[in-house]
Amino acid sequence: DGGITQSPKYLFRKEGQNVTLSCEQNLNHDAMYWYRQDPGQGLRLIYYSQIVNDFQKGDIAEGYSVSREKKESFPLTVTSAQKNPTAFYLCASSILYGRAHRELFFGEGSRLTVL
Amino acid sequence: KNEVEQSPQNLTAQEGEFITINCSYSVGISALHWLQQHPGGGIVSLFMLSSGKKKHGRLIATINIQEKHSSLHITASHPRDSAVYICAVNYGGATNKLIFGTGTLLAVQP
């Protein structure tokens, strides 16, 4: 079955360390996204990519970096510059028809805790 | 003020009850999504609407473009429906960004 696989599901990090969250999809979707979820807030967009080797900053990109070397993969690195990285991170993908997100799929999420 | 407002924030129902969750937004949109988030955290897309009404099993979603309002209904609710339900809107214009509501936490008791 097609879907999105995120790993790891839980991750603990010491302050000052970079960590990379994996996101892989086998849906043949061009568009992929990273969102951050904090208690009491809606999902917020970190980065998105609509095509291989191209990506754009979302609303809260500071302290994060991404790459899109393959269509299937969109890893997110949480750098030491991110001031408050403890959060739940969700990867998503979709087919874009004009401005509509069709076949919107999400992964199971990765929970990052900074010690 | 969030651009996407959901109500109620929390809802407790007895098994079998008819449930309605509401979503209001502030500007014109190209589409609206209803999503379901289970306790483990993964999110599933339930509906994408640009007009009218859609039905899937016991779930019904409606949208009124003029009033900028959508509702998600669950008929004959069941404890397995317990989850967070999230509304997300796709604004028109130069961007295809999704704006998310903060979610409605539903608990269906047996």
C-alpha cells in the first residue's frame, strides 16, 4: 500500500546537536511538506517542495533545513539554531491541481524532545 | 485570532449520538479539508471540499462558500471515532498554502 513513512517515531536530543528526521513516500507525489505541531496550535508549515531539487521556506523555517534529492525523500534537519525544537513533526505529500491539494497524505509523525 | 476557527474545542458524546463539528474561515478559499488525528499522532485525510456535500460511510461533510463555514457530521457515533478532527483551508491567490484549525478533540463513550 502507498503511504508516507517517517522515522524515527521518537527522538531525544541534547542541546546543541543537529538531528535529521526522515520522510519517505511511495505515492509518486511531486509535492512534499514538513509541519510542526505544538499543543493548542494548528499545524505550521516549516518547508515545502513541489519538485526534486527545489524547496521553499514556510512560515517557521528558521533553525531548520531540508533537501529534496529524490522524489521519494524529503528529510528535515533540526539544527542547533532552532531555539525551541521540542515538538511533534509531521511530513505530508499531495498532488497539486492548480492550488488544490489532492490526495493529501500524512505520515505518523516524529516526536522530538530536547533534553 | 486564528484564520480558521473550529468549534467546539472539546466534545464528549455517548455512543450512537449524532455529532457536529464546525469550521469557519475568514477569506475566500479554493478548497477545505477535514482531517482526523488519532492518539498516536498520524493524520488521515477524510474529505476535500470545494462546494456542496460529501459522504463517506457515517461521515458527512458540508460547506457553505457564501457563509465561509463547513461542518463535519458523524452519524451513529462509535468509540473508535474518538480522535482530534482538524479543519484546514486552501486559500486562493498566489500560494497553495494550507491553514489549519487547532482541532476538535472528540471522545465517544460506550
